[in-house]
Amino acid sequence: MYNLQQLAVAEHAVYVLFSPDGCNAEFLSLKPLASESDRRGLAARWAGRNLSGSGVAGLIHGIPTVMLKEEPSDFLLVVRLTAAYARYVEDITAAGSPEPQPQCDGDSVEWCERLYALPDTRLN
């Protein structure tokens, strides 16, 4: 199992801010460290969005991983955030820029089904 510090230095590491249902999230780059303008932009977008939770996300051996500061009351919250983070990574690697901010949509279940269909290579 990984801890928050290990995840914070993982590939595409981000600080995660999210709404209680996980359908509204913002990712602030930790690696490389977000610029001052990125942080100001986040502060401007934050108002009125009820972003109360926090955590860290990163790629561990190519697998999107999210760890939250507090234990979530709903497992689907972690699923939504992991799916949103996976889309975020796809967007920034395709565009070369951390600008796109993923939003929750209906493909979370499909994404999870594909994720759990992958072989677990940790045991090999």
C-alpha cells in the first residue's frame, strides 16, 4: 500500500479538491509544482463550488491512484475521482498541458469495469 507522500511524488501527481459527491473536482499539479498563476486560477474557479475534500492523485506503475485525506463515506466518491483523474491524465498527455479540468459524467461505471478487468501484475 502507498501513502500520501509516495503518491505526491508519483508521475503526474496532483493535489485534489472535490465536492462531497465527487462530481466537481479540481487538480493542482504537484509534479511539476503548479505555478503561481495556476494557483491563482484555481482560487478564482473555487468560489461557490463547495470543494471541501482534499487528497492526492498520481500514477503508480501506470495505474491512476487516488488517496483522500479523510476516509470517504461513499466508495463511489473514490471511483468518480479516480475516473476523473484518469481523464485528466489522458487530456494532459494528449495536449501536453495541464489545463483541462475533467468533470463527472456517466462513464465511471464503464471505466471501473475496464479497470477491474485488467490483470493484477503485482502478484507476478
